[in-house]
Amino acid sequence: MEVGVRIVGVILRLINFLLHPLFWLASARGPKLRVPPPKPLHLRSAADLARAVRDGEMTSQELVTAFIERVKEVNPILNAVVGERYASALAEAKEVDRQIEEARRNGKSQEIFQKKPLLGVPFTVKESCSLAGMSNSVGCLENAGSRATTDGAAVRLVKEAGAIPLLVSNTPELCLGWETTNLLNGTTNNPYCISHTPGGSSGGEGALLACGASVFSVASDIAGSIRLPAAFCGVFGHKPTPGIIPIEGHIPTLNDENYPKFLTVGPMTRKAEDLPLLLNIMAGENRSKFRLDEPVDINKLKVLYMTEATDAMPLLPVHGGIKQAVRAAARYLGECGAAVSQEKFEELENSVELSISVFFSMKDIPNMLQDPTNPKRQRSLLVELLKHIVGGATRSLQALGFTLIDKTNLFIPQHRRSHYCERADKLKEHITRTLGTDGVFLYPVFTGPAHRHHEVFSRASGVLYTMLFNVLGLPATAVPVGLCGDLPLAIQVIAGPNQDRLCIAVAKQLEIGFGGWRHPRH
């Protein structure tokens, strides 16, 4: 571990030790609001609700109305919604019902549902993924009032499958953070405990899904942005192999050639059965690359697992409950017939150096100290930090922190960057070769369950468990496996490139064994 990384890690651990009692005290004195329990309809999967509309059990208008009412019921507690289109969604649902009735009269109902497998089903969209006519300011003050002129490519494909968008949800500023809070739209709360974060950057989607206010989500992941909120909110989230699901229309976007290798758009769901359905739809003409229709035999799988990347003192240890969950998941898959091995990928102990060196080698990462009114002028980091104390802040603390990492490279010497980039390539080759076409790797998503608001700064090292797999371009699924007190626990299932179907198959099996998503207690 680099000396600079060790020093930063020790400082963060010290800050975490000193501030943790204050965060605990602040949350103890805060409001104890709970989201109201969902109705049975809100517990059903997207696939099940699509069948209900197809079979005439309910109309699309009834279904859309039920989820709009649920969003209205919980959003005052969550603060997850940035912009809504309820009136338009209801009008579209009414038109869908008319089309279905006409197709039934003409004996063409089977045809219409084959072309549009999600016909009449509502869904929600992470603001950065772009929904035409809706806000795409992505929590950035100077972008306030901006609206998407077209749908993002993945959103368009989901709409073409017949689904009806309800809203766009909150993110950190320009998605530069792992807590969903910004100066424009405020802070989104975790429905399991509102003093805790739902994670980021897809935290608005995670919060809505967790309490049954969304059927499924279109979200994005560049450093854990799907998997972390999914883990903190007890739902499923899949980061696909890059280059299969289109990312056009995402805000922000970079021109660097490596950006499409790191950023992926993917689904977040309450039920594992929805993941393959949505991946096929969001991939469009590329769906055959996922090979999701090929069956996966758990008996023929090999399962590797690690409970921690490293026990190095500067980095936060993984929570005991998560370690236990990884072991329990491996043991359960072994009981299902898989061959289980605790073979270690020792290079993961250098995850921080590998992730930072590769990720921050991109050329046009947003510089949050750049003056938007004068691109040649650089603002002072110290002045921007002081603004948060005296008022008048124009950048979120997370965005400033992201820029600080970019500027300092976490004190990893510049001449070592190429060294770690080469090691990352070798690690990808090693993991790909080891897992092959029949292996998965079980691993934590983060060092602990959802933490309290604003603790992200002292717990930032935990993203080493997600960010590296964006850098390596490997598919990964966050899978809920139980609760720790009131908060969800989750693990990560990783596979080789283009082996997403293995992640999904294991996620389905673990849902059977551990119960999957459980809505917040009351």
C-alpha cells in the first residue's frame, strides 16, 4: 500500500472514530419517521405486474395510479423525487388500456404484448439517465431548470417495451458522490431509517424501490452507483458488462475513450426475476451478448469468495454481519451443489491504488473548481470549503472531495500510475481466467450497512469494494441477504466479462435462500 494512501486512510479512520459519536447523537435526536407499509400490489415484481395487465387482472391506469399514490405517500419522508409527470403517465396508461382493448377485440392481444413485454407497467428513472421533458440538472446549481430534450438510449428502449415513466429521482451533484445529497434538491433519506443515507449516486431510485414506490428503475453505475444504493436499500442492482447497454444521453458524459468502459446503465429491482427481463430490453439489439436465455446449472458453478480485501490498518474493516453473510451465501450455494473455494485474489489488497490510478487517468473528469462563468478561472478549494461554513456554497462537499482526489491522485506518485494501470490489466486477466465461463466471486459491496447522513467522508475507503469492478469492466450484482437490526445487508456477485447470466442466476438462487427484498419494518 502506498505511503500516501496509508496516511489518508489513517486520517479518515481517526475522523471516523472522533465523529461517529456526534453522528450517532445527531441521528438519535432527529425525527423517527417511518414510511407507511406498502399494499400487496406494491410488493409484486415487474414481470408479475406485466402479466396482470396482459391477463386483464387490472388496467394500466389502475396500476399507474397505485404507484403514483404510493410515491406521493412516501416522498415527503424520502425526498427522492426531482420531477414528476403523473398527469402524462395517467394519460399514457389510459391510451395503453384503449390499445389493449382494441387488440383483444381484433384477436391481436398476444402480438401487442410480444412486441411490448412491459406494456402498461410504470417505472422510475435516475435523473442522470435523461427522460425527455424532465429535469436533467443532476443536482448542479448552475444547471437548475435544465430539461432533457430526448430520452437516454436505455430509457427509450424501456419505453419502447411499453413501460410508462413516472418521474426522475435525486442524485449527488453530477453523480460525484456516494451519498444522495446536493445543494439544489437536498438530501434523500433511507426508508429503513431516515437518519441514514440510501447511498449514491442512484440513491433516489434505491429509496423509492425499497418502500415499494417504484416497480423498477433505470439507473447508472460508474463507481458503485447502482450496487451501493441497492445494498443500502435492500434491493437488487446489476452493473452489466460495459458496452452492451447503450449509455447515450447520460449526464454527465466524458469524451475520454475509457469512459464507456467504466460507466454502465443498468436495472435496479425489488425482485431478482426482473433483472434478466430488463437487461434484455435495455440491451436492445445487443441482447444476444448477454445470453440470458441460456440456462445456468448451479450444480456446475464454481464459487469463490472473500470477506475482505485487506486487513490493513488504514482501511475500515468490513462489518462482521457482512462477512458472515458472504460466508453464509457461499455455504448455501455449496449446499445447492456448487463447488466452493476460498481461493484469494491477493491483488485486491491494492484496490485503492488500482482504482484511483486507472479511473483518474481519464482526461476530462469534471473540475468542480472551474468557474462555470469563466472556464479559464479556477476557484480556490479553501474558499469553496469556507462557503459551506459561512453560507453561499455553490458546490457540494462531495463534488469538492471528488475534485480533491482528482487533483492529488490520493498522493500516489505520478510515475506509479502506469504501474498500477498495468497491474489492473493483469488482475482482470487473472480474475477472468480463474472464473472462466462457469465461476462467480462473492464479495462485500461496502464495509458496512447504510451509514448516517454525511458519514461518507470518513467511510469513503469502502468504495474500494465496488469501484474496482468498474475499472476492470466486470459484471456485478448487489444481492440483499437479510437485515442487521433495521438496516439491510447485501453482498456482491461478480463474474467474468459477458457472464452476466451467472450473476443473475446466483442472485435468483440467493433470493430463494435468503428471502431477497424485505420492505422496511414498522
